[in-house]
Amino acid sequence: MTLQEETDLLKSVTDLKALINGIDGRLKKLEAIGPPDYEQNRRTRFQENGSWARHYSTVRMTTTTFLVPVSLGILSFKWNGPQHPQIRFIALSGVVWVLAVLLFLLFTRLTYGEMERARLKRKDMPDGGTGRGDENNPFHPRQDVASWILALLTLFYGVLLVCLGDIRVWPPYFVLTSSSLMKSAACAVPVCVVVMGLVAILLTALQAAFSKASAP
């Protein structure tokens, strides 16, 4: 190896060492500022999940609180005892009640989804541990007492509407015919409320829990 080649080689090695030292310094700077940024980002997303959970919970309770009295008000409209209310008011009351239950179930699912996402992010924080033995258990809508109460009330209310409408469930009185289409459809609504109550119970008890893959 000539003297010139040796000089070029030493210069190349020196330049390479300087480049490596520069990269190492940049990595140390990234390590110094990276984790706090990641932690802050996780905290922000945790707060967003909590805000959405509260929003969905407020919406479900607000819609239910509004629609359930509306349904009861429709049922009692022009109800002069001891006569039963007219079938069209019974049907309209049942439709509003079913709508309330559907919205409640939808927003309950959304509420618990956001709660589970927040729980997983909370666990990844440095101060995420609370020491409770149940903190590793996922949130599930079957834990919601309000869902059980509304489902049982829906089942009871459907039976009440069937009795008030003097509807023969079997053999079905509400079979649709060309001569009494509107009346047959109205008579089918109370039975649908009963079915909705059973569906609400099954969904509350048997729906799948949130998986870790779909939660974040």
C-alpha cells in the first residue's frame, strides 16, 4: 500500500467515525425527547376515549329519558278507563319504545367500546396500575345495570301492550290481510315490543366482549 493510499484510507476511516458519532448523538437526542412525546400522545388519546365514552353515555340516557315518557304519553292519550286505549295509540307507543331501546343498545355498545380503549391505554402508562385485582378484566356491556333494567322493562311493557290491545298471540291475530292491513300491522307492534325485550336481554348477556385488536 502506497503512502497516498494509506492517507486516503485513514481519512475515510476518520470521516466514517465522525459520521457514526453524529448519528449516535442524534439518536440520543431522539431518545431524550421521544418517550415523553409518546406518553403525552397516549394520554391525549386516553382523554379523547374518555370524552367520547361520556358523550355516548349522555346521549343514550338523554334519548331514553326523552323517548320513554313520550311513549307512555302516547299510550295514555285519550285513554279513558276502564276502556282500553285505541290500537293505533298502542302501536305508536310501541314504535317509539322500540326506537328508544335500539338507540340505547347502540350507544351502550359505543360507550363500553370507548371505555375499553381508554382502559388499555391507561394500563400502558407509567402510573397506569391501580393495584386492583380486576383492572385487567375488560369492560363488557353485560356489566351495565341500566341495560338489564331497560331490557326487562321492555319485556314487561310489551306484555302490557299485548294485554291492552286484546291481541291473540297464537294463533296470530295480526296476520296481514288485504282487508285490514293497517289494523293487522298495528296489532303486530306490541308483539314486536316483546321480541325487542328478549333481543335486548340476549344482546346484553351474550354479545362478544371487545377484543384487544379492535379496542385501540
